[in-house]
Amino acid sequence: MSYGLMILSVGDLILYLNYRTLGYSWVVVFKFMMHTTEFYMAVGSAIVLCAVALGVRFDRTPNDQDKI
């Protein structure tokens, strides 16, 4: 699910690069892109995707070695 969200949000961010053809500078376009919801979804889904791929998990079971 996070992969799909990342693909959709990055695709929308690429479409925002069309503002460059309207005469806006790169700085203005990137500032606008960084304040959109798609940017935050892309970053969040990339973090979730990396966590899933690397096997990061929170173990809630008590561990006997931690009690020492």
C-alpha cells in the first residue's frame, strides 16, 4: 500500500514540474512542491516502505535479556 501511495504522489509531484514551462523559476516550483500534501505523502510512504523492507519492527513481548 505504501508503494502505491509513493508512486501516485511522486507522479503528481512530477506533474508540478510543468509550472516550469509557464515561466516560474526552479526555486519557486520546488518551494511549492515541498508544501503540498503529495510531498508529505511521498516522504511518509518512503519511510514506511524502507521500514518494511529493512524489517524494522517493534517487539512488544518481554525479553529476558532486557531485565538484567
